Amino acid sequence: MDEKITTEQNKKPQSYKKAFAKMLLSTLCSLVVAAAVIVLICNFIFPVYRVTGSSMEPTLKKGQTILCNKSSDIKKGDVIAFYHNKKVLIKRVIATAGDVISISDNGTVELNGTNLAEPYVSKPSLGECDITFPFTVPDSRYFVIGDNRSTSVDSRSTAVGCVAEENIIGKVCMRVAPIGSFGKIK
């Protein structure tokens, strides 16, 4: 009788070990699949970037993490992320194809003959500018400027120029980190 109890007692720990190993493997597989889905979403639908410069202050500050929306259509006033010389730049869309833009020496922006209201700019400035005004935005292009006009290199410079549609990553829609800065981009 003692032999039967010993054999049954030996079977129980082995079956628990097998069940535990099976559960652990299942959990690990689920975690790998979840991580892969998150990576795909972040790369193809909602790319995530970290702000590295000061050209978009006060709207975006260095070190903040932002989320882009690849599926949204771009309009004047939107903040976008785009590729330029293998780098990702973040700027605000001021004008679209066919718009005529002028910027005075003191930094006042005129769009299609009307002064542009820019509550997101802390201090107007002409900044780095080597284009001639009035300037007409070419087809399938966007004229972009950083909110911190004195430090931003953007469409006012031929080094960057107007942004082609195919170079746009997406519209910057949210600040996600640090937690204190979490919120929608305006």
C-alpha cells in the first residue's frame, strides 16, 4: 500500500510542472504577440517620436514624447512630422499648395494678403530666411515654420524648402510623455 501512495504522489508534482510549463509558454507567446502588435501600430499607424530641439517651443519642448497620426489629412495650423535628409523634423503648416505667403522683417506672417493670427508663437521673428517674398507654395507641397521662429530652420530656408506630401510622416496629435505634459497638440 505504501508503494501506491508514493507512485501517486510522484505523478502529482509532474503534472503540476507540466501545467505550469504549458501556462508559462502560453503567457510568453501572448506577450511576444502583444509586443509585436504594439511595434506594428507604433511604426505604421501611430509613430512615436521624441522632441530633440527647441524650434517648436512653446508648443513642444525638448525631451517630450509625441504621437503622430498617419491617417489624418493635413491642414493649415497643424503640427506635422516629416523626413528631411534622413532626419525627422517637426514644424507647423502655415500654407498649402497655391497659397501666397509673405513675412515682414519683424516676423509678421501674411497669408494670401491677410495677417495670420498666430497665438502659438511667443515672439515673432524673421529667423533664417533666404527666400524671396511673396512666395507661392508649389503643388503638393506645404510651407512649414517652427513656433520658435528665431531658432527654427524651416521652409523659410532653401536648405529645407517646402515639404513634399510623400515626406510627411503624419500629424502630431498628442504629447504622451513626460506625464505632466500629456495632452492634445493645438
